[in-house]
Amino acid sequence: MARFKLVNGVSVQLTAEEEAARDAEEAAFAAGAFNRAIAGVRSKRNALIAATDYLALSDNTLSAEMSTYRQALRDITNGITTVEQVNAITWPTKP
């Protein structure tokens, strides 16, 4: 299927070189989908862990439930290799 671009308000078909460049751009974007998705998971995970850091200070006793929750957050990316797995993550519930 031919692709077009606008040049001075006129629809012009892309050249073979422009088509190839566009295909390469789309492939590169698609290849980075997992990296973008897992970065979002890591960002959320880090924020959730940071929100409970005050409980893990040396003058506090961390409950077993909170310790388990924090460990589950740290382990949330283990074994995840596809965007579909990222989208299917079930986040642990904060005690």
C-alpha cells in the first residue's frame, strides 16, 4: 500500500527510499515497545517501594507482611520478556 506525504498542500507518493526509511523507523519503534513498557513498570515499582522506605529504617521494625510486599515489588519484573506479560502484571496489594 502506497504512502503519501503533503508537499505544499499536495498529496505526493513517497519514493522508494522514503518508504524504506519509514519502514526502518516503524521497525525501530516496534522493537523498542518492550523497553518502553518495562521502563514504565520499573518506574511505578520504584515509586511504590520508595513510598514504604520509611518503614524499613533502622529504628522501625518492618512487619512480615510489609517485607513480603516490598519483596514482591522488587521481584515484579522477574521473568517478564514480552509486552503482553507487562500488560498482564498483577500488582501486589499494600498491607
